[in-house]
Amino acid sequence: MNSMFAFVILDLLSLKQYRKVFFFMPLLAVLMSWYMKADSIAAILCLLCSMIACTYLFSIQEKNLLDTLYCTLSLKRSNIVIARYLSVFCIEMIAYIVGLLLITILHAFSIGIDSFRGDFIALNVGLFAISFFVSFQIPFFFRLGYQKAALIAYIPFFLPMLLISATLTLPFDIFEFVRGITNGFILYGLPVIAGIGCLGLSCMISCRLYRQKNL
Amino acid sequence: MNHTANTPNILEVNHLSKRLGTFALDDVSFALPQGFIMGFIGENGAGKTTTIKLMLNMLAKDKGEIKIFGQEHLQYEREIKERIGVVMDSPYYVDAWTMLDIEHAVSSFYSKWDHSRYMNLLEHFSLEPKKQLKALSRGMKMKLMVAVALTHDPDLLILDEPTSGLDAVARNELMEILRIFMTDERKGVLFSTHITSDLEKVADYITLIHKGRILETQTKDELLEKYLVVKGGLNLLTTEQRQMLIGYREHSVGFDGLIDCASLRHLPTSIVTEPSNFDEIMIRFNMGGEIDE
Amino acid sequence: MNIIISNSAGAPIYEQIKEQIKNAIFSGELTDGELLPSIRKLAKDLQISVITTMRAYNDLEQEGFIVNVQGKGCYVQPKNPELLREQKLRDVEQHLLNAISDSKLAKISDKELMDMLYLLLNEEDDIEEGE
């Protein structure tokens, strides 16, 4: 257990060279929110940022031959995978908290037109969406390596783009549907739990794939 | 006072086989007793790195067993990896990391990690702790890897071509480090290289691998005593005798080749003999000498 | 004690080490009961394999020159004059046999060989007297 947490620290350390980028993201998020008069943009941007950070973990791993490093440490392969998912979850949580802080601050200054509730829903649904995308991508990264998997891994992004361009009202319809739900637990908790569920399932698949991989 | 009779093996490989595309490791077996350095030599692509990767579980074996510190390497993977230090031909850390970052990243994995020892080693190698990995020269990178590998007081050092691309001075420095490491008789070193001159001074045992199979594994002295270079004039040898030579090479004014000492008596006494060295042995076996089973 | 080995000299390295230690014992440079450098330290200093130094020490112990005390190291055995003389006689005999075999190869006659021996012995005496 100890070694898995040590691995999360290792992962976060490997993002060291991008820390300036991640530092300025919230500022950019605030600027865009202010410009577009929609606080939820800030939350979405933070979450997008976390997704990029997660993919960076894999590109850095491949570029710096970190697979070799992992194999010299006293960790089993499946523990490496689980620890990686823990890192991913950690990164998402950081983005979530920052996003939450941002929408709270922005609301305090009454910048956006939407209600806090709406933004919070956007944050939670966004978290689910990010978790879902990342859960789809990671097994490919583990199996094929970052370079080879990069193209396949970004396919799920094009689907929503297609959907949105095909039916412009779809995201709003979904949004309206979601806003209609009054049960707090379902509204706020379910997306988060579903996101974790996706990550868990993805983790099991990745363990299988990475265990058999020739490094 | 035969020290090697009852010493346990720090590393044991038995009938290891692995197929990787067109290349195959076939029935590889050798053992390194505690307290000695083993040179693992062979031409590029012979299977040295594959064997080491199998030890580290970077590849899954098809057949055979690997024991490190007497323990099966998969079942006791975690205990074993705490006690081994690994040095490769290039660093496997994030190149933006400083030496202090590397410590933060890996120290928690080793119960015997000692910060002051790390600092002392860095100082000894003239490495600035705050410098980034990518700013280091090739020789300094090697020393850094060695520093990290030695800091947690490993019992077995595994080095895979650590000296390729280094000048003689840097290589000699590494040999000196290994000699100091080996003054403790409970340690062991597996040193894979194709620069055989590094081993001539420091190795105790030599394992020679060629096209995925072990040709020889014994003490360095025994190996060098076993093979001799032979030379003679054209037409000195019969066809039968020629076939006994390894890497037989004929030229306009004579021939040369390598022979197993045991077969020397079959050759004419007028033949000229010379001691061999590792390079010679490796080259001759690569020249397509048939291995008599 | 100094030990200097040569990679290009004919004799195997462990033989050279043995010779030099024996000579040091004969000459008194190594005294009875003196502790020899450890096998590993010697290997490290001479930059040779530990197995080579082990072999040298093994042989020396077998021949009665040194003794290994478990956990402490190798010590010089008290000099046994008989043993030393016997050893040296064997060495001289071997050297003479080598000289004889070489002379035969070069077709040097027995008389020539004997003359050479006397000449050299006289030279040695002259040098000693000169000192």
C-alpha cells in the first residue's frame, strides 16, 4: 500500500515540467468565464486540464523509458496500474476542487448568468465525462504505449463533437433533463460514482493488459 | 580453503527460454555465486538484454526458472527488488528531474535508502544535486545511475551495457566502483557488456551468450585457458582438423582460428598457438564456428 | 610487502603472486605469523579477479606456507627450514630441466651447458665478493 502511494508521488513528480501550465490554467479559466459570462466554463476548463495531465503521464512514461524504472521498483505490475489510476483520480480531484473553488469565487462576484446549482451540476457531469473518456483511453495507453495509442484514444472526443454539430440542441436537451432531477443524491453523487465506476472497470482491464505486455 | 564450494548462488538461471518474434533465448542456464562479479558477454543481439529483462520481469518467460538470493523471482518479486540495483545504458528517469527529484521519486520504495549516502555519492562523482538530468553528459549520467543504484545498499548490482559510449577514463572509474563494491563478500554483480576489455581486469566469472544460447559459463581464468588462437600455413590442416577450429579464417598466406584446448592434440605440433582474449573468443564464435554439442 | 604482477610475463598471474609471497617469506620480509592482505583487498589493489587471489592463497596454504584462520584472514606459517629447502630444491631442479630442454632444442652440447653454468656461478661469486 505504501509503495502505491509512493508511486502516486512519483507520477505527480513526473509532471513537474508542466507545472507552470497547470498553474496558469485557473487564471485562464477565470478570464474565459468572465469573457463568456458563464462560470461553468471555468469548471470545464479545469477538468479538461486534468485530462490532459493524465495523458501527459503516459507520454512522459514513454518518452523517458519509465517502464524500466517501474520494473526496478518493488511493485508488481498490477500495483503499478492501480497506482496509476490512483494518480489519475488524484489529478481529477485536484481539478474538481479547483473548479469548485473557482465557480464559488465567480459566483461571489456575480459574473455568470447561470445559477450556482447549474454550475455545480456542470462540474459533476463534467467529472463523469472526463472519467469516462480517460477510462476509455488508459487501457489503450497501457497496451500500446502513448505514441501508438494516441490516435485511437482521442476517438471518443470526436463523437460528442459530431453529435453536437449534428444536433445543436442535444447538449442543452440533456442539460435540461439533468436539471429536472431534483433528488440531490442522484444529481450530484451519481455522476461522481459513475465516474469512479468507469475508472474501476478500466483499471481491471488495464491490469490484465499491462501484466502481459512485453517491455 | 575453497571459498566457492559452499557459497550460495546470488543469482541462478535454469533452462530459461523466451521467444520474441524471430529471436529466441534457448535453454539459458548459469549461476553467479555470492561474492563475485560475472561478466555477461556476447555480440549485439545475442540475448543479454533479453535475459536481464526476464530477470526484472519486464518480459514474461516461456520456460525455466530464475532465482535471486535463492528466491523464485516472481513469487518474491518485491523483496528481491528492494535488494537489487539496476544500471542501464541510459537513464530511465524523467529528463527534467534534478538529482534531488530522483531521490524524492524513488527513495520511498527502499527501506534502506540513506539520504546522506546519496549526497556523499553525488559529491564523490562531482554531481550537483540541483542540476537537471538532461544537462548531464553521458559519463555523468552513468555515474548518476550508479549513485542511485548504490544508495539503498543493494546486494546485487545488475548492469546492462553501462559503459557503451563512454571513454576509457569513465569506464575505468566504473570498474573501480565495482571493485570497492565487491570488497563485501555478500554482494554480487552481473555486468553485461560487449566491451570485453572492461571485464578482463574485474570479472571473476564469464558467461558467453551467442544467438540466444549459452556457449560458456565458468571462471574467467578457466575460459581464457580453455581457448587458444592457432595459426599456421595453408594446407597444414586436413579438412577434419579444419572443422575443429572455431571461426576458421583462411587468407593468402595462411590461416587462423580458435581451438578448444582439449582438441589441440589432434592438430599438428608445428601449429603456432597464442593465448586468446574475450574479444577474440566472441569474434570467432560469431564467424560462424560450429558448436560441437 | 610489494606485489607486482605483469600481464605480459609468461607465468599465470596466480603463479606470480605465489612466487612473490614465497620470496617475501624466504627473505624475511614477511615474518612468522604476519597477517597477509585479505583476498578481496589484494584483488582490488592489483585489479585482478578475486578467484585468482583465492587460488594463489589456496595453493600457498596447501603447500604449507600460510594458514587461513576463519573470520580473521591468512597468516604466514612459522618457517619450516626443511620445507623451504625442499621447495627451493624442487624449483631449482625445474629451472635446470628447462635449461636442459632448451639446450637440446638449440643443439647446445652438454659441455657447453656446463661451461655456461660455471661461468655464471663465478660471475655471481665475483659480484658477491665485490660487495
